[in-house]
Amino acid sequence: MNLSSLLAARHAASKPVRVALIGAGKFGSMFLSQVPHMPGLEVPVIVDLDPERARAACRTVGWDKERIAATMFTADGAKAISGNIDVVVEATGNPAVGIRHARAAIANGKHIVMVNVEADVLAGPLLAEEARKAGVVYSLAYGDQPALTAEMVDWARATGFRVVAAGKGTKYLPAYHDVTPAGVWGHYGLSAGEAQSAGMNPQMFNSFLDGTKSAIEMAAIANATGLDVPSGGLLFPPCGVDDLPHVMRPRDKGGALEKSGVVEVVSSLERDGRPVFRDLRWGVYVVLEAPNDYAADCFKQYGLTTDASGRYAAMYKPYHLIGLELNISILSAALRNEPTGQPHSFRGDAVAVAKRALRAGEMLDGEGGYTVWGKLMPASASLKAGALPIGLAHRLKLKHDVAHGAVVRWDDVEFDAGDETIRTRRAMEQQFGKAR
């Protein structure tokens, strides 16, 4: 709880925390907007496929000419990572690129903050283990929902509570799984022209809607906390904050969960499309169980909303501020040598499911696209089924037809077994899949 004072000490000693940002999109831009207000933290290099776009992003978020002139803008990630920096922030969203940057950071003795949840779910347990062995920090990104949820789970366990469920909120209806980029903007109340003028990427925003992003983020939370994954995938039960202790408890206790100790996403919409009262669309939560009658009495005495038994209660954060909060991860790694959440096991996987009947010869187009969406599965079930991770379901050609709603499998696609990203994923499966 003293990160700001630790940073102030570094500033006073003229030893700033130096950060290389890779990817100057929305998350990266939100982080950059905070940098001028953080004495003791510097971003001497920004990496982007379009350096001029990154320079424009800095102007947009309020950087002055002097700060921009003192910053190196480059498309060369390897050069940036090998420079005089303390922390690498990987915010590209591309799994293959993220894995490559993470390994380069580890090899160069730099801490790595992985905004790129897609890369984390594809191979995070292996990358985190490599970082630990190298004596550097591999961390989930604070401000994003996986790290915030992992923090709440850690808080609950450190105070002696049993975690019943943890996760986030989102806008969800079952029909959203089949939405494609062509129809996404109507669900956000925008026209295609309005979205284009705002620079919004339809495939990225579609991944938020079709369930893929939820699957990826819940897999990351499961892998970081050891919580289980629902055997049939996410349920997305409609639930507001006042009903969390009632709905997010095991079925044998009157709730919606198959058991205690799982990740789950709650929907801000009832199944008929009506808005949920006091929804948690932008936030995260943890449901906890009192270990004894005395603690349950304290829940009541201090005003916690509980279920009818009084033993289940919830804590939640109504919002997450993504890149505006990223400094917490950066400073925790650089000043405390601690992550804000990191994967330790392979418990959850996000796998590709057909959005429509797919035919042999078609090319998969990945997260948020026209062909597949990402479904959460227990890692053990994913491995047993030979399911194709959503992070690899991009630019792979189908060898077989795949029915609408069916899981796409490794055997259904043509792939290069020698590809570095695929080899890394296979190595992660071998090392951490067997441990389960």
C-alpha cells in the first residue's frame, strides 16, 4: 500500500522506473495519459507497427512536445526490449507477438506486464515459470478484469474466507455467440460510420460481445487463482450486485453454480433482453463463505448483503479502468518484485467453436471474427478433446467440415507443427497439462 511513496523515493534519487510500451492502442493510450502525472516513471520508448500513429496517440492523450521529442518511437520491439528499461508492457493483443515479446523481455532480464491476455491464456503458465526461473516478474495487467479479480480472490483467502465464485460482469445473451463483425455495431447502439470515425475495430469489439473475451479472461483468472472452470462452459447467469450471494452459490444451496470454487461471468441482461437491476457490467466480484457462525453474524452486523442463510456474501468493484490503472502492475513489479496476478497452473482454456456450419477449405479468422468464437473449457477437457485454442484459430485452413456450435479440433485444421507459437503452446500443454 506504499507504491506511491516508493516511486517518490525513486524520483527523489533520480532513478526513475523506465518502461517500454509495446502497442499504443486504447489500453496503451490510457496508460500513456497517466505518465505525465507520475514523477519517477518514464516511458523512453514506444513500440507500434505504425510509429506515427503512436506519436499521434501521445498528442491525443496530452503529451507535450518536449516529452514526445524525448521519446523513441519504433516498430522494432527487440531493440526496445534490449534497451535501458525496467519493465516491458506488452499490449498488442496478438498471441504470437505477445509470446515472442515476453520471452525476449525475460531473456533480457526485464519484468513483463502482460496486457495481452490472449497470449497469457495460450501459454502464460509456461512464460510465468520461465520468468520466475530468470528472477524477473511476469504479471497480469492491473486495471484489466483478470488482475482485479485475482486481487479480490487473494484478499478473500488472505482474510480466511472460502472463495465460492469469482469473475466479472458483461453484456450477454445466448444469441451473441453467433454475431459477426458485420452486425456488431447495432448491439453497441452505433452505426458503422460512427464506429469507423471513432477508430473502433469491429472484430475486437465483437470479441467482447460474442463471449470470446469473457472466456479468455476467465481462463486467465482460473490459471492465476487455481479456481475451477465450469464443466459445461460459462453460464452467464443474469445477476445484479445485490443478488450475487444468492445466485453465485452452489445449486445444492439454491444458486446457479455446479459447485463451489469456480470462475463465472454474470450478465447485465435478463434472457428476454431486459436490463438487470444494479448490474455489474463493468466490474468484478468475489463471493465468499463465512467459515463459522461468528463471521456470518459479522456479515449482518456490518451491513453485507448475504443470501438467506447469512453465510454467503459478496464483495465487488463496480468499474475497471484498464490502462488508467496499469501503473499498479508496473510499480509492483519494479519496486516490489511482485506480480499483480500471474498464472501458476493450467486450469482453464479458451477454445474455438464454429459460429456457423464451416466447410473444409475455409480459413479461420480468429477472435471476434466471422467463423469462430471462444468458449471456456476446463483445460483437462480441452486437452482430452484435442480442442483448438482460440488464440491459434487465425489463418488456419479447415481440413474437415465443422458443424455449427461444434468445437474445432486440432485434427480439423492444417497447421505447421514447427511454428514457434504452436511449439510454445504444445510445450505448455506438456508441462502443465500433465500436472493436472
